[in-house]
Amino acid sequence: MALIWDQALFDELYKSGVWKHGMRGAPRHPHFHYHWFGQKTRLERTIATFLALPGAAQISDIAIIGGGFGWTAEIFGTQGVNAISVDTSDYIVDNEAVSEEAELRAALTTQGFDPDNLPVFMSDIDPNAELPAGEIWSHWLRGDGARTSIPVEQEDLATNGSRNKVKQRLNNNMDGILTEFLLDSMETDAESLTIADRCQSLRPNPSVPVIHLIADGTDGDPRLNNKTLVQWRALLDANGFSQHILATVDGQTL
């Protein structure tokens, strides 16, 4: 049965810490899942790595395929790049305008924490000082109260109509395509190659780079199409996608 990328699957596959500056009053730290606070630091590093790739700094308008809630697109925006997020998950689209607070509270409660009576968190400025009670929520939740500022485009790129909608969202100025851990979130080579083919068809011209961000390795969730960078290169080359660029979060490319 094909995986359904609903909240349960995101929660299963994503896990992130809630605070790196220390905590008192509890024997263990809680964790969050696919949420803005836990993902933003990782994504900031990812974008910095991406922009250091040859030619990436010249990209001005990029479509991020499999971009989830658009946090990667937001970070691109802080670097002067016009970016949109494209995703087919109903969970993503249905919750993009919904605050994360209820999900964070549910995650804390499930782990045995009282969201309204949390342990003491240490200051992010003074390691010997404590955050005032309740202030941690101002770190966990965005100041604008939203989950994302980027409208998610729910397009599967399977038709000219779907691809044209994505191009139009970038005012037909698209000069870059990035898949965000999408090839290796599929279950089979056939599905991953379908993604590559649709990205190929999305290119407005052959000079537009298609870059696939992947996790390099075979030790991921066994349901997913885990491969090494070399294995991905061989698969793409053997199926007509030799021009596509493969990149990892630590800057390796092939």
C-alpha cells in the first residue's frame, strides 16, 4: 500500500528537539515532529549549503517540489530568492493556515508533559538564567501566529495545466527547480523516476537546473527509497536524467 503523507506519517518520520539551551525540572526532554521551530535551523543550514553550489547563487525564481509547509521557500526569501512550495499532501495543504499550537500541545501531552505547567527552560542569552514561565512558547510559535507565510501550491506536475500553474506562480520567470528530499521519500525507483520526469517537463528551457536534495545513505526508514549519492547518480543517468544535479545537506554534489 502506498504511503500516505498525513500527520501521522510526518510525526513518525520527523523528530526534533524543543530547546538546545537546557531545561530543569524533568528527567528527560520532550521533542517535536514536523514543526517550524525544530526544522528552521536545519533548513537554514540546508539553504546556505545550496546557495554555495556552483551556479545556485544566480537563481532568482525557484520552485521547491515536495516543499511541505514552505519553510524552505521562506528562508530562500530572506536571501533574496523568489521561491514557492509545491506539495501534494492533503495534510500540508489543509493545515498551512492553521497555528501549530494545538499540535505542539498534543505532542507534549502525549509525552507526559503539561503544556501549561512545563519544566524550567534556560535562557538562550544567559546560560545561568531561566526563561520566565511561559516564555518558551514565544520561541516555539512564530510571531505572526501562522504556520507559514508561503501559500502551498497543491500540484502534482502530471499535466501541462498543473505545470503551467507552477510556472505562472513564478510569473514565468522560473530559473531553478529543487526537490526537497522527494526522490528518497518515494517507495520505488519507478516513483522516484516519475518525479524526475515531471521536473524535467517543468523546466521552461534546458538551461534551468533541476537539483535534487537527498539524504545520502541506505539506513533510512526501510519503506522509503534510500540510496547513496552514487546509487542515485547511476539511476538518474541510466534513465535519461544525467543533467539533473544531486546534492546532500553537507554540500556533496554529483
